[in-house]
Amino acid sequence: TYQTSVDQYFQKHDCLPSPPVMHAILPASDTAMADNDKNDPTGILVVGDVHGCLEELQQLHDVAVEKYNEGRPLAHVILVGDLVNKGPHSLGVIRHVRQQQERKQVDGAKEKHSQWWCVRGNHDNAALLAAVGDESRRQKETYQWIWGNSTNGIVSEKDAVSDADVEWLSNLPYTLRIPQEAFPSSRNDGNKENHGDYMIVHAGFVPGVPLEEQSITDMVNLRTVASDKEATTIDEPNAWMAPASNDDNREQHPWASIWAGPDHVVFGHDARRGLQIAPRYATGLDTGVVYGKELTGLLLHSPSSPSFKRTLVQVPAVAEHCRVVGKKAKKKTQES
């Protein structure tokens, strides 16, 4: 209707409003992963960039449950952002995740369902901007799914983004913290020292910058950081910064290779590099499912064990939904 609070804010300020909660935290009551009942939900599945690949998302969930979680429901499913664009079922992914969240809220304690969470990616923000009136985006094929498929000029409400979808996307946080309390106190993941919390973000963080000072632009777009020539050690505040451009002549590195914790960051956004497993403190999950590769998840779990485990879960793409041409991705048409 273009009358949501998001639309009204955009019309007045020509930008998106900040979400009610910028940096979310899993509530303490939701993070316990006790093994009291073999039917109790357990394990946390963090899923890489989905980009409208609904079938692969459903397959990944099922494989994680049946093959790696002893058939038990997952306690939490967390998406790292970029739910939409490029793939065949952007609206379907939004509606599926919303349905899972609403299912948990309606059934409450009566049924044992997973709690689903999402953080925002750059494509989610771009789709929001197109939906509320950004003319530069509204003309592009990438965003036509927002208005659905018309028949004789008539679009069914269920096939187009609704006011509720817009509000839901706008309310997604930019980060989600999983406290240490979510996992057993006895950590046995190959490191003698305890990790900090787990942090979920779409793209990344500039090392050395406090969470509250990380910019939205970096959190949804960052891939590489550049060294500050004036810094004498990499541990100094501001020793690393987002590069000004790809042509910047400063020393550049994937931000995850520089990240020194203590929080372990799980992120997406970087399909070109693919799966990234930094030495200790970062895991990148964008493995290019929309380009015909794989959808990857990281299962954080402890079923039937007091120790902590991390397990990679992957399913192949059902098709190449989008073709990379040079540095730009081109959505495949039926003819191609």
C-alpha cells in the first residue's frame, strides 16, 4: 500500500529506517541446549546466502536434521542475510522464514519447533529500497519479483511483496549474538582456549572497531580490509580499515584472515572466495548456491555429548539460477 512506517520514513528521509534492534542477542531462555529428551530441539544451524533458493534451503535443513542432528529438531536456524534476489523464489524464502517464526510463536510450548532468525544483507536492503520507491532499482529486472507476476494487469496479493513482508524485512537486525551460554561449558573444538560468543553478520567487521561503531555499510558489504600506513602494528586501533576501492594500493586482506576474536564470526556475502575457514575466529558460508554451486550451513551442536562440535553441512544447487559474467551476476532467463 506504500503506507507502512517504512514507506513513510523513506518518503521523508530518502533512506531506510534503522531496525528496532540493530544488534540482537539470542535470549538466555532460548539458548540452552540441554539434552534432557531425545525429542527436544538441539543444535544451531547457521545458513549461508540463500538468494531465493528456497528448495535448497529446505533440503539443507532436512539434511542437517536427519544426517547430523540425530533426527531431532534444531533449536535454532539462523540465516546470514541475502535471502533474496538472483534466485527463483525470493518471496518464497521470505514467506517460508516468516511462516517458521510464526509457527513457533503460535504453537509455543505445545510443539517442539525450531526458532528461526535472520540478519540483514545488502540484497535485503536493496530489495527493501526498491519496494518502498527507489526508482533507480525499481526499473531493474533483479527486483521485479517484488511486484509478482501479473495476469491481464492484475497481480495476486499472495504473489507480490506485502506490507507485512516490508515491515518484517525492515525489522531484521544487522547482527545476532549467540552467547557462550548456548553451548556446553566444556569446549572441545580443537582450541585449548575458550571462544567468545558467536556473532552472525552478513558481510563482516573491520578488525579493531567496536561493534557499536561498525558501520551498516561495512556490515553488509565488507569483503577486504586495507592496512593503515600510519599504524605501526596490526593490533593498534584503526590499523585496518575498509578499502576505499579495489584499486587502492594499500596492503589488502580478506577481513576474516585478520579477525582476532575473541568472538567467532559467521558470515556470508563472499561467493567469489567461497567457503572461508579462518584459523580460529571466522567462518564464511557463501558458497554460491545461486550460481549452481552449493548451499552451506554450519551446525553448532552437542547432541549426546558434553563437548562442542562444529559441522559443515552442504547440499548442491538444483540448478544454475544466475550466471556470473565478468564481475557482475546475470540472472538466467528461461531462454538461456
